Amino acid sequence: MGVEGLSVVAGMHRVEGTGTAQDLELDKYSIAYNFGQFAVGVEKQTSKDSAAAGSQDEKDSTSASVTFAVNDKLSVGLARYETERTDAGVKDPQDETTTMIGIGYSLGGIAIDVNYAMAENFNNTTQDRDVLQIRTIQKF
């Protein structure tokens, strides 16, 4: 788009189900901007299946994140996700909300990434979950 550091995504994905599988529609829109040591982004995503009218399942998700590069090797980030689900035309009473903090450290050809997420109303139920993820990422 001619603006250094700006990234814009607009996309549609359609999957035709075979046999008894239903079709799926997914729309996604996002914008991100990287300026110096900071990067910020927002995203909106909607999905729905092709069930008969009144019995469709739909999800609307919104997310926002910010990261900060402390130096060439260390980055920290914060992200927030919210998902509203409608089953057969009835909105679920609980919206799923997830907050995640992360830290990444580069060792050159390999990086270590540690994320901790707190999900309220996981999968739009009344269950809360905390998740810790530690992973390595190889760079080529």
C-alpha cells in the first residue's frame, strides 16, 4: 500500500463439504503496523456453516495485539481475543475472552517462545482455562 511497516489483509475462504459435511465460509480482515521497536495489529474474523436457515453456527472473533522488541534478541507481547458464537440463531450467553502474554528470545538459528494465556468462558462455555506454552522455533 506504499506505507512502510503497514500490512493489510482481506480474505475469504470457502470450503465445500462432501457427503454429510457442511460448507464453511470464513471472512478475515486485519491491519498491522510496525514502527521501530513496536508492532500493533487488529483482526476481525467471521465464520459460518451452511446448515439450513435457523440452524447455522456462526462465530465472530475480534483480536488486538501489541509487541515490543526490547533488543535484537528479546521481544514481549500482549494479545486479547474475543469470540461471540451463535448456535442455530441463538447467541451463546458467554463470549469467550482470552488474554495472552508472551516473551520470545532469539539464540540465532533457534528461538524460544513462552506464552501464557488466560481464557474466560473457553469455547463459549462457563469453563475458564489457563495455558502455558513453551516452544522452540527454528530459523533458516
